[in-house]
Amino acid sequence: MNRRLRLLPLLAALALPPIQAASAQDVAPQSAPARNEQNQGAPKPADRAGGFDAQRSETRHQLPLPSGPLAYTAVAEFLPLRDGPREEAAARVFTVSYTLDGGTPDGTSRGRRPVAFVFNGGPGASSAYLHLGALGPKVVGFNDDGSLIRPPAPLLDNPDSWLAFTDLVFVDPVGTGYSRGILRDGGRDGGRDGGKDGGARRDEDPGKRFWSVDADSRAMAEIVRLWLTRNGRWESPKFLVGESYGGFRIAKMANRLIDDTGIAVNGLIMVSPVVDFATIRGGGGLLVPALRLPSYAASAAANGLASGTPEQAAVAAERYAFTGYLTGLAGLDYRRPGAARDFFAEVARTTGLPEELVTRFRGEIPTDVFARELLRGRGQVASVYDGTFTAADPDPSAARLSFDPFLKGTVPTYTTAFAAYAHEWLGVRTEVPFDLLSDRVNRGWEWPRSGQPSAVDDLQAALTLQPALRVLIAHGRTDLITPYMASRWVASRLELPDGQADRVAVTVYEGGHMMYTRAPERAKLAADARALIEAALR
């Protein structure tokens, strides 16, 4: 069934006023819905050095569940990232932690309860998508089919919160959410030499030093170490959770934590990840279009343009992708496209696209073209994040769209919800705008200068060095931007000892990149995550 989406404007970037520490009078009145005690903790003296302000707020809550209420403590705070020879605070990283109060149902002490560190992707995304979308004690309400609801979206108790089986720490990388780089004293006059000790240049974001693959994984690994140290949780089993680029990030982190801090994690849970960029974009040769094909077929079927259910269409396309489709692409003679008419017709039937379009692109359809053209005849466009989500075509004359209708629609949904939640439930007091998706971080990101970024070697190293490590890779069937077949390909090429293939599992759900906006799929994801954590602890 097609779903029309309301197109909402992207929030404009705002000037960043200084963060203000919460005071007693800022605390929400206790008459607010039974959420509980708030304790505004004063920053430790050591944290005040270098312009750092911890601004810590602690609140107590209960999550009603069919099995009984869960009493938990939420802590919203800023942790310092230190950098340079003087180890000055270079950034303030916003985190929200949820820990179960008292003993656990199985009798495990609080200090030994599993803890999961959660990241989103981008680069440039805050953790709010997983926080209020799937894992946390509250979730943003969506329509039953997972589409956007009329704003403002409600905040609901999450019956599938992962807090039932692990403590949670949501982390916003530098430049996202409320996390920001700190302009050092030497940087206030521009930093004479522009080097590390002088801080950022006047025209450069002070957080930019953390905007690269290596610097980011190193910084986030340090946040994990710092949180474990401050909370006395070294004996807890440790898990990393990451969505999209966050999946790439946690694979890098798993290896770096071993190298830099001597921390071995027990499990990785990747949601709609990219592990090897060569499998989803240029550089992968004919492999890339073959890995996309099943998600195209599932999306076409969901929109009534291919036969069968989305699952049936995807399974058929999986078989075709590595047989007739791959050999057909390899055998094309561009000087005689007419000789491949039967091949192009089969690709058109599989993808639901017009045969003329398939012929023009010689059977290799870019993702944005597929989303743009699949429903052109109906005056609609599809989302690359979920081929089942559609919107009215805002510019029928355009060859490509400048924005994705679903992703852009989620920005005000999650931004408004998280800003309200942080203020009313977590006791956060700041005038800094919450940056859900930072275009500044994304555009300023420094990628490797050669080759496609890959975390396959890091993932392989972590699996080798930690023989008990387990990995869950979760995908939506109609996700076009990180297709599930790319992760299956990567997983099939990881070297594991005989009898240990089940240490890496790839699961597929109904829906797209954010399959958890559909309540049944969110419940399935939670069940699979619980099973991985329990298996990792056996």
C-alpha cells in the first residue's frame, strides 16, 4: 500500500548561544506527570577547567510493562573529550544513560548488568533516532504503517524498550545533538599558528578535529572508557549499537577499544548499517547493482508494480541477481543494445520500472533514479530510505530530487520530540539548538583519500580477538540506501572457525532504513537484540 507523506521543512541552523548550566529554579515542578525526582548535579571542580561544564541532571522514572513496572534512573550529562599535549577539554559530548534501579530480575548485581552504548550515523546524526525510535523507554508515535503522524508527534511508553535486558547509554558525537567542540583560550584570537595547541581557526568549527573516520572512532571509544570509569561499570558485559554509519562506526570502535583501552566488547548490533562502502556505491563494479536488486524488487511489489509480496519478490530477485542479472550485465555490448532487449525486459519486470528507462541505463539503475522514476506515472516519488513510503512529486520536471521526503519529514518530528523530552523528562536546561542531523558535520567530514571506506578488517579483527563476540546485523527489506544484500555479502566473507557461523547473523524485517517506526518490527528487533545479548553471555 502506498503511503503519502507530509513534506515538512528542514529546520534552519541557528546561532549557538553559550550553554547554561541548570539551576535549582530551572527544574521542572514535581507536579509534572509522575516522572519523578530530579537532581541537578553540580559539575565536579576538575571538569570546570578548560571551559568545560558537566551540567548533569539525574531523574528517576518507572516504565510500565505487562510483566511489571521497571524502575530506572536517567542521567543526562556532558562528558569531556580531552585532546592535545595539555589534555585540555576539546569537546563536550552529550550522553543520556538509563540504568535499572536495584537488583535485576535474574539476581545480577547492578555493576555486572549488561550496558549498551548507542550511536546513530550520518556522519552527523545524533542518537535520537534510536533513542526515541526503538530502544529508549519512550518512543515517538508513528502511524500504524510506520508513516509520519500529524505534528507534533506524541511520546509514548515503549513496551519494547531494550532497558528490559540491558542498561543504555545514548551518545551524540561532536557536532550533533547538544554536543559541541570547545573553543580553547588560544583559539579566541584565531590561534596564532592554527595548530592543535592554538585551537580551531576563527572560521572553523572547534569540533572539526573529530570529524573524520579515525578521529571519530577514537573519540567515541574514549567516551565509552570514560563512562565505564565514572560509573564503576568495568565488570559489566559491554555492547555497541549503531545505525547506518553508526554500524560502520561501532565496527571500527570494537577494534579500537581493544587497541587503545584494552576493552573487549561482547556484542555488536548494527541497524541498517554500511560496513563496506564499496558494496553500496561506486567502486564495487557490477556487484553494487546486483546487491541493490532485491530491495528494488521488494519496493516495486509493495507498490503493486511487481508480482508477489515484497518478501516473495525479494527472494526471487536474490536468485536472479547472481545468475541472469549479473551475467547479463557482464555480457552487454553497448554498441548493440538491441541485442539485450530480453535482458532489459526481465530487469524491468523485476524492478517495476519502464523498459525504456532500464534500457537507457543499461540495466544498472542508480538508487536515486529508481526512487524518482518508480512512481512517476502516479505523480509520486518514493523514499530511498524506504521504497514503500511515497510523497507527491514536488517537481515533476526535475531529473533528480534535492531531498528525500521521508528523511526530511523525520527531522522536525524527532527534533521537536527530543527537545521536549530532554526538557520535561530529563531536566536538561540549555538554549543550544538540538541538531538532529548536522549538515555542517556531514559536509565537513574527512574521508580517506584513496579507496572506499571499509570496516570489514576491523570487524574481522574484533571477531578474531574476541572469540565470544556476537554480531547482529538488522535490515529493512525495502531500504534502498543500505540494502540488506550488502550486509549478507560482507557477512559471508568473514572468516570464522567451523561451527561458529552463527556468531554473525543478518536479519531482515518489513520496512526500510528505520524499520522500527512500525511497532511490530520494533518488537521483533528488540527480541532479536535480547537473544543476541543472552547468547553472548552464555
